[in-house]
Amino acid sequence: MESDFVYSTLFNFAVGLAYTLSALVIAVAALKIVDKLLLRKLDIEEELKNNNMAVAVFASAILVFVGLIVGMGLRG
């Protein structure tokens, strides 16, 4: 009985991990597309070096978005 529980737990973990990785890949691809289409003239790394706070807030929002995707995927 205990081995069935372990196998089902590992299976659920693997499904959640696969979902998380696929969602993360899709989200990063979507962010790259949005970056290329909407932010053609804006170099985020250069603006961060110039202490542009608006770009820093935008970049941190992107990181929070990716973190939420990973967190929700691992939660199941």
C-alpha cells in the first residue's frame, strides 16, 4: 500500500513539473515576442545601468510573473 502512495506521489510531481516547465517555456517565449514587438527601441539592460526606475519596476514585474508561474505549477 505504501509503494502505491509513493508511485502516485511521484507521478503527480512529474506531471506538475512537466506542466511548470511547459508553462515557463511558453511564458518566456511570449515575453520575448512582446519584447521584440513592443519594446524595439528600449534596451532593458542599458536602462537598468542608467538607473531608470520605471524599467526596473517593469523588469521586476516580469520576474514576479515568472515566479508565479513556477510557483503555481509546483503547487499542483
